[in-house]
Amino acid sequence: MESFNIGRTLSRTFNLIVSTLPSVGLFVLLVQIGNVGVQFFTQRLMMGTLTSTQTSGDPLAALAIFSSGWYWGSIVLSLALGAFTFTGSLHGLLESSSGKPTSLADCVSEGLAKLVPMIGLTLLWYLGVVIGWIALIVPGLILMTMWSVAMPALVGENLGVFASFGRSRELTRGSRMMIFVTLLVVLVVVYVVAFGVLGAVLGGSMMGMASAMTASPLGWLLSIFSGWVFGVLISGLLASIYLETVTIRDGGTDGQLSDVFS
């Protein structure tokens, strides 16, 4: 059996991202602009609620943010926008990989069509991984790797939530160590570069950078840009890992992968 190839996976990731910039890249950018706009709006409302409770002299004022409907609403909306981003972008990337044309409209329509199951998958994914992290970290890393292609499977093969987890478990079997290394390398590079650039532009500690990114137009622009880069890169990487595992487990080639998605 052919083995998982990190170099080929990363090369495919780059090629997929570049070839779909006019469609997937634009889609992720527009969603990220909306996401940052929502964050800006809700943060202003939440800060107003927190300020009013702090001036009341209530000793529990610091916890007032958790009773704010805007706080919980922003979490739900951020989850929905994240699921929308991955659903639409993965659809465009997988369609492009099989030689089919893709467009911004395709990403939007597919993102909406599969939004609900993707939200369900995302919630279960985070729940499982977080519980695994609590259980001495290692189980969380195992689940993160084993479920790494659940999202592409849901989008590319029109599977249900639980079937997507099962498909990911099947596809990653025998390749999980190499998949973990691939994910680790990319995430380390992304975070090192991101914090290096943001630190150089905004200066200060991590907390200081977080404050600066919500306090100035430059900070908001950097937040949009960094979110766009992260979204495009992770979507491209997950799609590429999925295509690599399909090639290995199902015995196909990149030119034959369109059969998997029909």
C-alpha cells in the first residue's frame, strides 16, 4: 500500500489554494470580514453591559459578561460562521481538485446547504477533542488526528455527521502519525509567523496584541487578514490530507478522485 507523503500533501495544499483564490479565497475573505464585523459589534455591546454592572458595586460584576445574551449569541454566531467557512471552502477546493469549475456562488450555496450538519460535526469534534485533552492530552491528539478528515468527508461525500467520523477513522488508519506530523508542522509555522508578524507590527505581549487588534483600524485589518490566511490554509490542508488518504485507502489517483464525490 502506498504511504502518506507529507511533501506531496503540502505541495497539493499550496496548489489548491493558489488555483482557487478567485473563488474559495474570496469566499473566506468575505466571511472573515463579516465575522470581524460581528465581533466588533458584539464586543461593544458586551463592554457596555460589563461597564454598567461594574459601576453598580456588585461584587460579582466580573461574571456579568456570562449572563449577557450578546456574549452567548456571539459564540453561537462565530461557530456558525466557522462551520459556514469550512463547508463552503472545502466544497470549492474538492471540486477544483477533481477538475470541476468552482465559483463564489457555489461556495456560498454549498456552505448554506450543509451548514447544519457541519455545525453538529464541529460541536462533536470539539467536545471529543477537549475531553481527550483533559484526559492527559494524548487522547485529544489521537482524536484530532483520527478525525482530521471528517469535515472534508461530510462535504465531499455527502455523508451524515456520524458517518463522516467513521469515514475519517477509516481513511486515516495507517497514516495517523504522518498526518499528525503534517498538522503539527503547519500549525507551528502558522503560529510562529503570525505572532512574529503581529508582534512586529503591534508590539507588546500576546495579551497586548489581542487588545491592540480590537482597538484600532490597523488591528481590525490585521485580524481580518490573519483570519483569512488561517482559514484558507487550514481548509486547503484538510482538503489535501483528505485527498491523500483517499488515494491511499481507496487506491485512486488525483485524476480519479472525482468518482469519490459523485
